[in-house]
Amino acid sequence: MEEGIVFLVDKPYEWTSFDVVKKIRNALKIKKVGHAGTLDPLATGLLIICAGKMTKQIDTFQQQEKEYTGTFVIGKTTESFDLEKEVVDVADISHITESDILAAVKQLTGEIQQIPPMHSAIRKDGKRVYESARKGITLELDARTVTVNTFEITGISLPEIHFRIVCTKGTYIRSLARDLGELLGVGAYLSALIRTRIGKYKLGDADNLPELIEKIKGGLHENL
């Protein structure tokens, strides 16, 4: 594997991105393996894994545009803005209309300022912020400039709102759930998320993890 290799993986539900890295690292029997862009445990979809010399290209992959599909639930929220934490009721949603939703989505499209969620892997003062969140410590996180190129509502069956989002590196879909809920005044959380594309790489071209491991064990990588 002198030139390195890139694997496209459909990340399993409830696996961390690093769980996938470890599984592939053990199958390849080499240490130099990394992923190009974290997916939360409760998200599925495209994860790019680089091995060998291709680990030098991780930043290049991370910079590329991302595409997601998924579902928000309004009228309720969670501490983590996804299903990692307990769902709590926020407000009645009987007055919410499709035009209300589309108007809020419009405000969250384009170049926006976004505050990352506390339950995330970003670092503040040298530590992962989720470590503080799990101890009940709230940190003040700075807003970041991100670009949501496309925020399309693909279906509304309240309390569920189905979407397709195309965005730049560093955009948190859970934060978009939080911000959408705040704009509507009823709260919201992310109930399902699939990453369907990173740059030119598509989920349809990815292997599921068990099949990929079998391919690796069968010598898939040896001549690459």
C-alpha cells in the first residue's frame, strides 16, 4: 500500500467515526489510518477513510462541500439537539404553517453565523467541549461563519420536517435544528441524519462496513 488508499464507507448507526477507523486499521494491520470528517454516532452515511500516504489528503477531503438528508422534529428539543439526550416538550405547534417553516429556512440559508453544539468534538482551551457538557459544564462557544448553499424542505408531516442540506465544512446540522426551532419559537431537534455526499464522492459508491472488512481481509488493498 505504498501510495495509500481511500475507502468510502457507509457508517453504521451508533458507531463513532473513530470506531470505523479502528476497525479498518485492525483489518489493514497498519497504524496510519484516519477519517476525513466526523459523523456523529446517531448519523449514518458517507465517511471517507484514508490509509497510508493518503492520510496526507485528509484536509483536502474535509474542505469539500457536504450534502445531507434527514429529519427535524419541532415542538420538542434535547440537550444535544439530537437523540443522544432525552427528548423534552417545548411548545404547542398547532399554529405553525408551511410558510412559517419556509421563512425560517430562508434565514438559515446562505452565509450564516452558527454556534456549535455543546455536545460536539470541537476543542476549547485544549479540551473537547463534549467532555465539559457530560459533566454539566456549559461553555461559551464562539459563533462561526458557515455557508448553507442549499436548505431544501423535502416533506412536512408535522412534527417532522424532512430536508436536504448542502453546506460547507464545519456546519453542524444539529445547530441548524436548534436555530430552526428558535426561529419558529417551538424548539426542534435532529431525529435522523444521512450524509449523502462529500465533494464528488457519493454514498451510493460506499461499502457497508462488514463487506469492506471482508474485502480488505481478502487482499483488496494489497496491490494498490
